[in-house]
Amino acid sequence: MLSQASLPIAEDRGSRRLLASIHDVGPRFEREVDQLADRLSRHLGGPRFAMLVVPDHWGQAPLVGARAFQARLREWADGGVEMFVHGWTHRDDNRSKGFRAKHMTAGEGEFSALSQAEALRRMTEGRALIEDITGKPVAGFIAPAWLYSPGAKAALGEAGFAMAEDHMRVWRPADGAVLAKGPVVTWASRSRSRIRSSLAFSAVARTALRPLRTLRIAVHPGDTTVPALLDSIDASLAAAMRDRTAGRYSDLVKRK
């Protein structure tokens, strides 16, 4: 149950912002990312969204060597799209975790059980690669499935990222300052039950999350395979833009 009493309230459209993002960006999902980028741009009035880039999705789609997709990333970054490091492979390779734990995230919680040293290595290598491709600093780091081990959280500050995000907040790793609060509105395409539950939540969120100063909406490549999810995404974006402006994650840091 969402409690409006605990949500920070904004008084007018000028102080309300929508932060939209496309997850799992990489050559493996180039067509789907194109579709989502076009869709978000139509609703937001241009490329005012973030992309969460995976350097080598599931170890099967490396950015290194994908020259055409690298050029697309540079093009998007030059157009104003913010780039986040989104893990390294997105895949959880921890063999000690049980079936249930992995099933809950479809084995995609890459940073949910990493040591600080390993998390730092993947973070810094991902950052170096993406910044080398785009020629611009990354906006921050967002773990796959929004899951961080204690070691991964500690590594964020050591890596020097300006911001990080989980399902319920955006924060500054340097001092732990919370930059935005409230659940991310997102969708799931993995099963009928997950489709139904995400459709239900997004419908409720259009009203229940209106008091938030900062509303976050995140879309994934798999969303493009389910027409009902695309319709819901359109409805949520349209509803949000009626009383919000399309913002940038970097605005949160400037405000603080």
C-alpha cells in the first residue's frame, strides 16, 4: 500500500519533475532501445531521459568492438541523454545463492552479492568504457535490478559516482544524502502474472504518486514485446507530463 502521507509534496508544476530512463542499453537490444527512445522523446519533447548502459549484457553483447552502437551512444549523449553505468554483464553469477533468490530477479541481480573489491572493479571498468565511448562523464551508477550488496554500496563512494539509485530513492554516495524519494514506476514482461501486477501498480501510481516532487519512470527492452505494457507506459508518461516537467538526474545534484 502506498502512503501519501510519507511522500514529499510539491506545490506547482515548476517544482515537479519526471525522470525517465531506459534500462539495459547495449547492442543486444539496439532495436528495442530505438523504439523506446523514440517513444520517450515524443512524450517528453525531446531526448530528456537517461540511458542505463550495460557494457557486456550477459557476457554475450560487448560494447567493445560494437562500433556502430558506440556511434549511437555518442549521438544520444551529444543530444543530451544522460548515461549511467548499469553493471557490467547484468547477470548474477553468484553460485552460492539459492534458486528462489535468483528466480526473483531472473538471475539479473549482478551486484546483489559482490564483494567491495569486485564491485569496484566492475564499476570503474564500466565507467571508463562508457566515458571513453561518449567523451562525457557518466551521470552515476545504477545496479541491475536495483540491488546492491553491502560491498557494492561501499564501492560506490570509492568509485566517485555523483549519484546512485535503487527502487525507492536516489542518493549521493559521497555522503549518503537522499536526492529523491519514492518508488520507481516500471513494468515487467517476464510472465503473465508480472505483466498483470505491473499494469495494476502503474495504474495506481498515476494518482498515488502525484504528490512526489520527483517521479521516476523506467522502461526496459522487454516492454516493447507486450502491447499492453506500451499502452500503459504511454498512459503513465502522458499523465506525468500533465503537471510535471521532464527533468534530468543531474538536476538533483545541482539542487543539493
